[in-house]
Amino acid sequence: MENTLISIKAKNKVTTQNINITKRKGGVNKTEQQTPRGQLHNETIYGSIKQYVTKFEKVGSDFNAEKIVTVSKPAYREALLRRLQEFNNDPKKAFTGKNSLEKNPIFLDKACSKQLPERVKTVSLETVYTIRKDVSPNLKLDKVIDANIRKILEARLKEYDGDAKKAFSNLDENPIWLNKEKGIAIKSVTITGVSNAIALHEKRDKDGKLILDTDGKVQPSDFVSTSNNHHVAIYRDANGDLQENVVSFFEAVTRVNLGLPIIDKDYKRDEGWNFLFTMKQNEYFVFPNKETGFDPNEIDLLNPENYALISPNLFRVQKTTIKDYFFRHHLETTVDDKKELKDITWKRCGLSAINGIIKVRVNHTGQIVSVGEY
């Protein structure tokens, strides 16, 4: 039993070649086309608005000229730009290491009495994806975009001692007035939706012509969340650190339709990145184990006699998000995240924790048939 490895089929197919048949006068039309093998995006359609976002950010390697322009205080902005220009517009040299503000501060006056703080306030115009929601007990007031409407709703909730069910129910008989004199009641509100989305269409006027913005670019519309990810590609950068590129199922299908490889092995190659492997749902990986001294590089993973050693360290990919990966032991039949069983029946890893893992392919009879990317 200890030599038994459980096989679960990985979801590798993105599209299949199908023949689309449509009727026409005197016969039928047959067209070969690629059919996606999954849901391309979630059903909800979002709108978008531009909104000013204020943040307090630490001055570091990402403070290039474009970033510094968003700093709210003119004096801070000018001082940061001067430091950046001193180092040929290289933010890494200007604001990290020995030139970090902690080790090499920027003074704002000749007497060196006023020092630029390590964290500065930035203000930038960002795209926010929105959706209309009915006012109901489940409405999250902090997501309501209109500040005036949000205050009215908060006052209504306070009136009912924080009981959302009483405050936001039966609105036909007990309306929430935006303007009582004009008979305008609040029945639905615009709230923030997902943080990332893609556009399905482009804005057009009544004559079907594309609508351009002030920069001459086509205005996108009808935004959707791309739902599940197809794979995460792992690379090693020029500094020897692991990096990732998360590819959604939508993007994978798009690459197939464009005749491109699903896995971009040349991603940022010009910046010194080298492709290592991908992680897809139900793919298998052998983890090193410092406590037991197990190192997958020191044994023959293809030899069935070593399966008893491999088994405790063999995990399959359960799900992936940005720099956050969940694995399940190949013998585990549940998806419970019990703390006492962490690293035994399940793992949750970031980029640093997957350094040293080896990808293997387990066939339908539970045999390891290949090692590395396949």
C-alpha cells in the first residue's frame, strides 16, 4: 500500500476542433472551429469609471518618473525627481540599498533640518469596475461609490440600530428618499465590483462607429471577470529569484485562436527570465522535506522501488491564485484546511516555498512516467 500512487487526470485541454453546422437554402454550411473546453468568464457584466485613489507608499525600486509624478506634495515630488535624475533615472539605484531613504535620506532644505519621509502620499486615477445592485440587507455600504448616497444609507441603518434587515426591507412602503420633494427614492445603487476585468466589446455610437477617448484610443465596454486560471508559469529571473505569470483560461483560449503556444516559454526572456515549469490543476509535484532529509534530486523518481519514499512528499495542485498556491497530498480525499495537518495532507505556498519542487507525470495506473515539464 505504501508504494501506491493515486492518479488524478489533469485538465490539459483548452479547445477541441469541432464542426459547426448551420442550415442554408438548399443545404448546410460546415465550418471547422475551436470550441473552448470550459467557462471563459463569469456571467456578471461590469461597467467602469475613473476614480482618484489615494495611497501611502514606501519609496523604493518602483518609484520611476511616472510613479513620482503621482506624489501629492510638490516639494516631495521635486526632491524625488532630482534624486532619480542623479542616478540616470534608475529607481533601483536611486532608492534601494545604500541609497534607500533610511540610509541616505533626502533633505528638503539647505540646513538639512527637514527630511523627506520614507512613505509618501500618492494620488492616481485608476479604473474601477462597477455594477448596479438593489438596496437590500446584504448590501455592503462601504462599496457604494456615491458618497452622498452612502451617507443616506448609513443614516438609515443607524436609525434602525444597525439592523440591516429592518432598515433595507419593504422599501416600497418605507422608501429611502434621495429627494422627498421630487419623489426620488433610492432603490438601487452603483457599487465597486471586481478588481480586475477585461472588456468584451468596444463603445460605439448609434451609427455603429467606434467612440474614441481624449487620447484617441477606443473606449472599451462590458467588462467581465475571467474566472478560473488555466495555469501559472514559473520562471527564474536574472537575479536567480522565482517569478510567475498567471494565465487565465480566457487568455489560453485566445492564444490558441491566434496560433500561439498556450505556454509562453519566452516570456520576458529579454529581461533574463528563464522558463522552469507550469502548474495546472491536478498536476503532480514532489516536494523536498528538510525534516526527513528527503531530496527528490537525489533519488530516481522513475523507479517504482522508490515510491514508498516519494509518496509522503507527492502533492497535486488544488488551486492557484497570484503568488498563492494550494496543494493536496495525493492520498487525501477531502479539501479541509486543518491547521494540524498543514504540510502533511495539504500545503499552501508562495513563490519561495516552491523552490526545489519537481514536476512529475503520473499515468492512469499510478506510475511516474516522466520527470519535469511535459
